[in-house]
Amino acid sequence: MNEPTARRRDVTVADVAREAKVAKATAARSLGGYGAVSDDVRQRVQAAAEALGYHANGLARSMNTGRSNTIGVIVGDIENPYFGLAMRGITDTAKAAGYDVILANTGEQLDAEIDAARVFVEKRVDGFIVAPASFTLTDHLSDIMHSGRPLVLLDRHVANLDDVDVIEVDNEKVAHAAAQHLIDRGHERIAFITTLELGSNPYQAGDELGVSSVSARVNGILAAMNTAGVDNSERYLRFGANSGSGVKGVTRELMQLEEPPTAIIASDSLIAMGVLGELRELGLTVPDDVSFIMFDDFEWATLISPALTVIAQPVYEVGVAAATRLIARIEGRVTGEPIQVFPAALVHRKSVAPPRVVGRDDA
Amino acid sequence: MNEPTARRRDVTVADVAREAKVAKATAARSLGGYGAVSDDVRQRVQAAAEALGYHANGLARSMNTGRSNTIGVIVGDIENPYFGLAMRGITDTAKAAGYDVILANTGEQLDAEIDAARVFVEKRVDGFIVAPASFTLTDHLSDIMHSGRPLVLLDRHVANLDDVDVIEVDNEKVAHAAAQHLIDRGHERIAFITTLELGSNPYQAGDELGVSSVSARVNGILAAMNTAGVDNSERYLRFGANSGSGVKGVTRELMQLEEPPTAIIASDSLIAMGVLGELRELGLTVPDDVSFIMFDDFEWATLISPALTVIAQPVYEVGVAAATRLIARIEGRVTGEPIQVFPAALVHRKSVAPPRVVGRDDA
DNA sequence: CAATTGAGTGAGTCCGGTCTCACTCTACCA
DNA sequence: TGGTAGAGTGAGACCGGACTCACTCAATTG
């Protein structure tokens, strides 16, 4: 069972047909399971196919049918557990419906995303699931739509793209709730740290950011603070904190301010790890020295001391919904609203307490 | 920029050729960049292609060239950060070399793996990277090899497959080191918990398990214990602990034994989370009540109290090596040994201490 | 019993590219 | 200046399937 068999030209329907002594068209019908074939012939073809070790050529098939039975997924960073989990939701759903999944990782780089989109169009995927890296630069996405292939946006929506399906989480509402929770405990100096780059200009209230989910979080947090009458609410916003050293630097800078924040909200679990690591380096304790809330809920959040108050998002479900929606589109079944917004929940644990300075005394 | 453009038949080389007033072959040469074309023609074709919005059909191209520029990756569980990170190593490397990556998730189910292999063969991927679910049931893998497509095994090797490339970690050595470390601290009752199912028979020393990496870990641990003269060293091995409740049940069962283990080694980070969660439920403290070591090193391991002693594997590098090796094979450049074994390192932190019962007193 | 139906089959076209081959035309060389 | 090399081009075969169409032949029907 070694080398000799290898490198031989692929076995084709023609080969099978010859072996089974039927016409190529008949063998193709039998193998492809699409026409009318007698039992007798079916068996002969089956036997011949097995004897020869026939494997259908999916490329040739797709070229004729115009369908590849494949979904293209483009995400920013599969290493981020958020996308890992969403991806499982997508693949589980796709597999159940008989679709394969192609994945491309962009590192949140727009040009990589554009590249991936082109490649997937060339591969003639049946549909796209994309977590777009940019809110505004979406020509490649509109190209996809023009090519007639369904597109579902995951976790983020974009500007200037009509009628596109979006599966996302109500970030603004839950961010508002998180900030409100902190405010209720007496916090006014609330920081928010995200990996997202800001671009050239400093942030101004109301700015649209590059990623809608982050934008929504910022809006929710600022809205809660403004309602509570907090001045200069955006002064503790920090952008461009890439995982690893970037996060640590930002954390250090924040905590060494004359008026450091009394609470920090981390935009994802990767950032949270960096922040917590650096706080410990600085000898600061959560929640005594600073309260802490992170987006995403993974089991380690309950294992550390104190257990983290988190914003739990239905990540797997978002993946499932995106794939379900896309497949419905592909198969021409249009169902429900184009935009589905899943709720997220603030999960109270032990990382939030009243700020030290003010020293209110409630439970 | 909306509906009207969509749904139209794809633009082909023939269309471009007509528009540029050249022969189809010439347009194809220009577009495909493979023959000799004059500058004049090249420009006319380029202009025509852009005017018409031409996108090459990768399927048709692959059918002719026999190459798809695509790598098929089959892993057990992308939700597991281990594979997420390895996957990034793979995609980064593949992208740099101009290859796309198709991913299939099997949930460690053999039939899903067989299915995925078939689909990828049908898609005519140029090569495979597989983390095989079974050590012995590898007919589908040998089919892949017979089809003439390179195959690189990731993280695990298998029986009965000659000349297959393998990129793995020296699990036996590092497991031995971990067990030795525990033994040096005075432990004799050392548990090992893995997700891997055992099959029907209870474990006997020397048994080959379904996954080589786990097998190697068990062998390393038992070897250290046996050398140290520990009797009945396999009595605390626990298999089939699926993430979530399974792990917790196993942990509880272990710790409620008359002679519970004094140290636990978790086979991956998902299991570790479950074990630690359950230990806390049980009111047990690490390392006072039980010492703890886990395979894999993620930042949260340093954030929890106590910081975990871990076995750090070069996961990203393993992914890179697998992709590099595969691409070399695809391109006919055979380099170095078929089996590459990466070292893993025991990282000492705070989750290992002498067992309570014995009460030795060293640092 | 002639007419109708449709299951079963084969011949051949098509999908959208690549590639081979023959041919033209210019440039260079002895 | 005749010969040749090679760049540039077009016609058409080909990759491996799906699909259209024409045809056969047995079963059904009025």
C-alpha cells in the first residue's frame, strides 16, 4: 500500500464508465445521483468505482453546477477565543446543512481582508460570513454583493451597504448597563481599553469608530456617564492596545495618571489578561484598587481571584445564526429581518466594588 | 451600485478577449500571466478586464493546472485555544507562501474526520494537515497519501503509515519531567486527566491510546513514577473527561477517594479550567490540598492564584513547521527529517508544593 | 391493438480556464 | 542576404464533471 499507486492520474467518470461498460453520461448520472438509472447499472457502476478508487472531482462538479457547497468565512483573529467559538457555531451549522467552510484570518488588516475576499470569489464560494475590519472601507464587500453571492456580517455592521444581513450583539445596551453598574457603585472615572486603532485624530464624542461593535460599546459607556452627569467622560478611553505589551503599557499609563481611573472595562478577553497582568505588576488589587469588567465570559474568569464580573455574549449562537442566515440566503429562503441583534448579559461576580477614594458604604 | 449589476453571468476570458479584440488564448495568457504577451495587448486586455469587472474562476483554473493553491486542515476542536494558535501559525505561513487554507472541525469524531478528508480530496486541495483522531484507524489518511497529496500530521503520529511527515512535541519527555518534578516534591499519588476516550477496556500499562500525544504523556508520567518505585502508578489515570461537566465529575470522584491524589496533571487548558473550578467547589486549595500542573500555557494561567505551573508547548511554531513542511512537499522540495519533534518546557510557578500528608519541609 | 407515456441510455455540448501547436513577423547572425 | 531564432498571436483540444437532447423499449391506456 505504498508509492506505486500514487501520482497516477485521477480516476474519472470516463474510466469508471469504461470499466462498467456503460456510457460516460450514464456513469455520471449514477455517480452523481441525479438522473434515472436502473438498479443493474447502478450496481455495476458502483462496483467499478470502488474497484478503481474513484473520487469525484469537486472542482469540475462546481464548475458545472455553479455551486461549490462552500462557505467562506473571514475573521480578524481566530486565536481570539471569541472567534474560535463563533467559528464552531458556524462550522457546526454548515456541516449539518451539508456545507464546507473555508476560513481566512486577516489579523484585522484591511488589505488582508480584501485579498481574502478576492480569493474566495475566485474559489466561487456560495456565500460569505465576514467580520469586517473597517466600518467605512467596504468596497470589497459591496463587490461581493454585486457578484450575487450572499453576505452575512458577523459581530459588526458597516456603513453604506444596503440590505446586507448582520448578526450582532446589542453592545451599546450592555455597555451602558455595565457602565451604569459601575456608576451605581460610585465610579466616575471609568476607563475602556480596546485593541481597535483610532486612526489619526483623537477621539471626539460621537465619532464613528472603525468597528461598529466597539463604537457601540463606547457610545453605551459614554451615554451612561453623561446621563449621570460625569464631565469629560471620554478622557479614559484608550485605543490601539494590541494584545501583549501594548495593553500593558496602556494600563500602566492609565494607572499612573494623577487621577487614575477607578474602574476599567476591557473590550475582550485578550485585553483583559493583559490588563490584569499589568495591574498585578503594579501591585494593584481588583477590586480594592480598581474595579474591573471584561467583555466575553470564559471559564478562567471564574477561576481567578476575584472572579470577574463580565459581559457574557452568546458567541456560539451568533455563529449559528450567521451560518443559518447565510444558508437560507444561498438556498433562496429569505427569512425574517436582515439584522439580528442578540442580547448580551452583565454577569455580576466579584471584580466590582465601590471606589476606594470616595468610600461609600453599601453592599 | 445596487441590484442591477448582480446575478449576471460571470465575466469570462472570452468576454474580455472580445472586448479587447484579441483571441481568447491571448487574453488568457495576459490575464493568467503565463505566456508571452506584448505590452500593447497586455494593456488593452487589462483595461477590458477592469471595464467588465473580470474575476478569474479559480475552479476552472485549478481543474487545468491540477493545483488549487489550497491547504486542507483538519483539527479536532478549534475552540480549544491550542488549535486556534496552531491554526494561526498555519494560516500565517500558508498566506506568506501564497496558499489558502480550508479548515474542517471534527469534534474529535473519526467519522467526521473521514468525511472531511473525502470532501477535501474532492476539492482537490494541494495538501493536508491533520491532527488525527485515531492512532490506528487511518485508512482515510492512507487514502490521502495514495492520492498523491502530501500529508503532514500535526501534534500526533499514527501507526501503520510509512513515510508520513509528523510535527509534534516531545510529550513523553516533558511529561516525565513534570511527574519527576512532582515526585521530587514528595508526591506519589499523581493523577492525569484527559478528554481522550479509552475505548472498552480499562487501561493497562503500555497500552497504545487513541491519540499518540496523550499516549506519550501517560508513558512519561508512568515511567517517572515507576523509576521512583511507585506502585500501582496508573490508578489515578482518568480518560474520557469531556470538557464541562465530565471533567468536574472526574475531579470530584478522584478527590473523594479514600486515598485521593496529591497532585493532578491536566492534559490541556480546557480540562484545567474544569478541574480548578471543581476543586474550588470542593473547597480544596491549590497547592495546599493538591498540586496542579497543566499542559499549555496561556496568560490566564499566570493570573489566577496561585499562578499555574505549566507545560509550555511551542504551539504556534508547530503550526508554522507543519505548514512549512507541507508546502515544501507540495512544491517538491523535500527537506530534512520526516518527523520533527519540538521540545516543550516545564514552567515552574506556584501550583506545586509538597503534599500535605507527608509534610516534608523544603522550599 | 394502436397510441401514449416515461424510465433508461448514449452522444455530444458546455462550464471557464490552461496548454499545445502551427503560424507570422521581426531581429540578428554568418 | 538568406537562414534562423524567438517573441507574439490565434485556433482548438482538453480538464472532469453536469446537462440537453434524441432515441429505445416496455408498460399503460382508451
